[in-house]
Amino acid sequence: MNFLDLLNAQIDKSNSLLCVGLDPDVNKLPEQFQNTPNQLFEFNKAIIDATHNLVCAFKPNSAYYEAHGPEGVVQLRDTISYIHEAYPGIPVILDAKRADIGNTNDQYATFVFDYLGSDAVTLHPYLGREALEPFFARKEKGLIILCRTSNPGAGEFQDLIVDGKTVYSHVASQVSQSWDTLGNCSLVVGATYPKELEEVRAIVGPDMPFLMPGVGAQGGDIKAAVEAGIGANKRGLVINSARGVIFASSGSDFAEAARKAATETRDEINKYR
């Protein structure tokens, strides 16, 4: 089963387009996890257990683990392994935004897929498809290409006009028309820019999934984002919320608060599918 099949099966099973971002900022962890062994993994485990039947995917951002050196990377691997073992069928997207020349990407692919066990990874398009070939060789894995990101400064390069079109629309066209020969490509398109989101959906068609950051703490409007980006069969969106779910409470009720926030976010998304 490739990534798209895995994702669509989980969307249908959970009736959810919500992806929970596992970004365990140690400065925000509840007191019970402060200065304890394996604090990242143990916090993640509690969040995963509380929200697993409400999500279409989990998305750890590698920065929150790499910042803690080898111990952090091991806890990232343990988090991914736990999801696969405890809740098989839920895809794990590693948000690592990798990009380099081919030989280096071969090492990145080995780390992301073989060591960590991720089902998909975020990638930069800037070096071109040739450089990303080690990722494309992993036919069953998801390749999620940055297109129109959610941050306020995204337009500095992404909105530049080249041959009459924005850079992000060139990326959307190239990925959908030339790169996605195996049906395992997706795009990152932020919820904070619904007009651009609608444009990208028109370029790529109804079947390509979008990883959509920007709801919750970043302020993206769920209604506008879903209506602009929804794909075929009421799928096609992986709407990420991290801080808004995992840090819904800093107290001992953090897991219950995370479940409540995830339920409310999933239901709000479903209102507009």
C-alpha cells in the first residue's frame, strides 16, 4: 500500500482530515514531563493515545527532536514506531523539509525512511527533480513538496513572477504534470492563503493531497481553507494543527484537553467538507 492509499484509508476510517503535529517544545510541556527521562516520547505517547481515532495522520517536526541531539532523535524514532505498532494504518509524515544534491539525498532518504520509519516526508523543490531522485525511488512513500507555505514572508520568493506565473504556480504545475508519475506526490499549501490555495487546486486537479499548515495558532480560517482546497471524494487535505491541540492545556488534564481540541477541530473541518 502506498502513502496515498494509506492516507485515504485513514481519512475514511476516522472521518477526519485533521493531522496532529507532534512538536513537543520542552518549554511548554506539562510539569509532570519536566526533567524526566524520555520526556518527548512520553508526552507524545499520551497525545497519540488521546487523539488517534480523530486524525488522518500524525506529523512530527524533526527540529523539536534534533535540538536534543542523539537522545531526541531516538525519541523521534520511538514515537514513529509507537504509532505504527499501537495504531497501524495511521500514516506518519516527517516534517523535515529536506533538499540537497542526489548523493546527500540518498543519505537523507535512508535516515527518514529506513531508520526513522516515516511514511512521508516534506521536501524542497529548489534543486529540481533530479536531486530528489533518491526519494522518488521509494515508490511506496509520500513526497510532500513545498509549494505555497503558510508563513507571513512566504511571498518573498514564492510570489515572484517568472514567465507570467508565480513561482508557486510553477511548482504546482511541475509537480503535478511531470514529477508525480507514481501518484505519490503531494504539496504543502498553507491555510493562511485561501486564494492561492484555490489557485493551486485548480492547477493540480482534485486528486493530489495538500498538507495544509496554518490553522490553529497561525490563524488560518478553516472554512475558507476547506472550501478552497477540498479534493475529490471530500478528501485531498491533511490539515495540520500542532500547538492548538497538543498544548491545549499545560496542566495534568493535558491529554483530555488535547482530545477535546482535536475533536472540535475535526468537527469544524467536517462542517465544510
